[in-house]
Amino acid sequence: GKDEAGPRRLRAAAMAGFVRELERRAGPALRLEQRAAGGVGCVVWDAALVLAKFLETGACPLARRHVLELGAGTGAVGIMAATLGANVTVTDLEELQELLMVNIENNKHLVTGSVRAKVLKWGEDVTEFQPPPDYILMADCIYYEESLEPLLKTLKDLTGPDTCVLCCYEQRTMGKNPEIERKYFELLQRDFELEKIPLDRHDEEYRSEDIHILNIHRKRTVGPQ
């Protein structure tokens, strides 16, 4: 009957969380659902906004390129790449797939490349994601010490000599964060070259002194590994 439709609708709305709009330079904003409850992957973090808007500057040609996003959360960065013509796979844990699908569906009319969601657990087999993508995107992926080794293994397994990894992170000064960051970059530098993208190349509005974007490539090594 008519009366139970009301409460059901309300309940659905409560579960849907809240929508974050992300303006685009060309055309309508992305509409990104977030989840109020749950783990870390459920809101659009500032680093994701900064990276998504950096992609829009055109600094990295994305049209028809293969792009993989790690720890995609809401999918903001990967979906933005797909609106710029990239063929994107957004990846995260099983429990975030539903949110990723919802956001892909909500924004599919803006996508000029392609975008799909898949489960990727750091440290596990990445055969199904081969050959190496042109770009790997990561926004705010460094916050747990336990995840550093698996994340680095995944990066090594996924990157080819020409893969460009764009890693955007908010420098955090609280608690163990600085130590975890330092350890991460130390480990990363064994196999990768890191180059910081200057702030004046970030989107003029979506930028911040304490949010950094790194351009990361495999080291060109010769001889025994």
C-alpha cells in the first residue's frame, strides 16, 4: 500500500549516505555518493579532489590510455580520468565495490572512455590486471603501517617500465603518520624514481601546501636485481 512506501524511501535515502559534487572544467559535475558509516574508503578525501582536478589540467594525456586506480574508495579520481577519455579500472576491497558501482552508474553519461570496478587486494596476485597500465592513480593510500609492504608489492607487480604512477597524499603531522610516510618513501625509492609535481602545476583552486602529488616511475636498472 501507499503508506509503507514513505518509510522505505527514507530508509533507502539514509543508507545512500550523502552526495559530494565535484565540478568539472568541461560540463556537468561528477556526483559522488559517500558513506557516512564504515571504513576509510567512504568519503571523498581532499587528496582525491586534488588529484582528480590535476588530471583535468591535461598535464598527463589520458585519452585512450589504460588507467588503474588503487584504493579507489568512492572512485572520484578514476571516474574523472574516464571523463577525460581514459579506459579505467577502479579497484578496492570487496566491501567498497557496491559504492564504486553506484558512482560509476551515476556518472556514466559523463564518461568518454570506459570505467569498471574490480576487487584488488594489495599484495595478492595481479595477473588479471596485466599487461601493465599506462597510469596507476593513488590518492591517500598511505595510512596503515601494515599495508605498506603489500602496497609496494602490488606497485612492483603492476608497473611496467613505462607506467606512470601518480600518488597524491596529504602530509599528516599527527601521531605515527610522519613515520609511516617516511618509511613508505624510503621503501619506494629502492625500486622507483620519485618526482614531486610543483604546486603551481596543480589546479589553481584545488591545491594545498600540505597535499603533494608525486610522479613515480620504475627505476631503469641494468644488471642483477
